[in-house]
Amino acid sequence: MGDRDKALNERSRYLARQDRLRRLLHRISADALLVSHLPNVRYLCGFSGSAGLLLIQADDATFFTDTRYTIQAKNEISGATVRIAKKGLLNAAGELLRARRSLRRLAYSPAQVTVAQKQALDSAIARKVRWIDDLSSVEKLRATKDQGEVSILREAAAIVSKTFERTRRILHPGIAELDVAGEIERDFKRQGAEGPSFDTIVASGERSAWPHAHPSAKKVATNELVVLDHGAILRGYCSDMTRTVFVGKAPRRVKSLYRAVQDALEAGKAAAKPGAKSQDVDAAARNVLRRAGLGRYFTHSTGHGIGLEIHEAPRIGKGDETVLVEGMVVTVEPGVYIEGLGGIRIEDDIVITARGAEELTTAPRNLIEL
């Protein structure tokens, strides 16, 4: 495919996303949507920088950025007119809104626009507009991935799966958690990833019972658990995988705990199919641990969506009634955390297909003794 054909395909993809968004905005009677959350901006027009606003209207879209991104915007933006703001993005967006007097109902995300930003926009618009909640419209679209997105997510998952295979070979008594994390992140980049999709977790011994422990100078010791939670970001898309290993010969109790978590993982993945609710996946995994007498040690939700952000819709947890559909990409990550002993978590990335869950992460899930 030539560069011109590639550009036309990208433009078609972004325009299609914007059209789907307009249909959602029509339901809330919005004349336009101001998009300020950068992952949402990237999803709708391709911009990967750190300063950008996107205004979606009934028949066009305008992207605002500053002079640092003049060349980058020219190369990345598709499906929107670019305006370079010399007196601030909010001021530029406000001036355009002021000129387009037919825009009276402006949708925005209250979770993403601060009070100060809203006041600055009101001042720049200099006329009355009605601000309305966009009801997470862009996030709802992003929850279902197209084939191109799934392909990138599969590549990102392959990177972290390969990295784990290499990491297990360097894990030995005496190596510091920080050194392990550093090797993981270097390996991501050697494979072409931009870097980690979140702060890599390497937690050994009693620290493995901290679900979100940061790697420390602590050295891995014999006869202890090590939790490795890591993910790579590739062309903007994230992977997220956890594996737990035992340094030495695992005692019977650790083996029993590990089997329970592994069974919970498989039960959660088996429940992840079109038409199921997010809470059904959570319940399937949680019930396995509850029946094993470990329910109180599972202290977080079972998973979350992944894509342009490491945590995005849908949430796989208690009380979440989101209906799963083909194309959603989520994690399933049950775990148990016992103070004084350590923690065990196993996590996979899956895509919902017509046949159920397809695993994207492929590293071994059995208990590895080093």
C-alpha cells in the first residue's frame, strides 16, 4: 500500500469514528463536542502530542495545538482542520465558538475539563452557551476496538509475553527488583515498543502481597514469590500482563494458592463472551476463590479494558452491568494477597470474539519454580 492510499485509509477511519460520535451527540442534543482528553483526541484524529483540543461539529472538526506541534500536526492529523494557536488553545477554541453563534449546546467531559479551563473558555466565547455532559461518548466508542486496533494490541501483548520469557532467565537470588524492572523495560524498547504502558511492578517476598508495589532496592531471595506485572506500549496501544513465579521449590501451600488463582483466571476468561455482563466475569473468577476459602484475599476488581490507556472501559468488577460485545479488549487478573506470605496474581489480555475470549498474552500460566 502506497503512502497516499495509507493516508486515505487513515482519513476514512477517523472520519468514520467522528460520524459514530456525532450520532451519540445527536442523542443528547449537542451542537458540538469539545474533546480535551488526549487519548480521545488521538482516537478521533491521530494526534500523539501533549497539547491539543478537538472541536467536533455537525459537519466538520477543528484541531487546535500550539507552535511546538506545527510540523507534527501536519504529519499526524487526519479528518480535521488544523489551527495553530498563538495565544493559547482555550482562547483559540473560544474564539471559534464565539464566531459560530449557532453552536449553543456544547458537550464536554466534566471529568476532563477543570473549573479554571471552563471559566477561561466562557470568557473567550463571550456569549452564553449551555454546557452539557457528554456522558463519556468517546470512551464508549473506544471500548470496542476495530480490527486495526486489535492487531496492534495483539503485537503489544506479544512483546510483553516474549519479555517475560527472557525475564524469567535473569531472575535469581540476589538480583534487585529495580534491576529486574530495568531489564524488562529495556527489552520492551529492543522489540520496538515506545516503553512501558505503566510503572512496571516487580515485587518479591512479603512485598508481593502489595497489589501495586513499586520495585525497590530489595534483592530477590530464595524461597519467595515474585510478582511481575508489566506491559508495553506500541503505537499508542497498551498491553498488561502479570505472572507470578517462585524462587526455589514451592511449598504445598503456595502450590495450592496458585492453582486456585489459575482456576479463577480460567473461569473468568470462560465467562467473557458476547452478551455477558462485566460483573459476570468478575463473579466467575471471584466465586472460584470464594469456594477455595480465599475470597477475603482477593481485594480488587477482576479486570479492565485496555487500549490507548492502560485502564479504560469496560471495568470488569462487581456491579458493572456493561454488556460485553465483540471487539472489546480487557484484562482478567484475579489474585490473592496474604500478609506475611506474599501475593499471587495471574493476568491475561483477551479480546471478545463471537466464540468467546481469545487470549492475546501467551506466556506460560503454570507455576514456574526458578
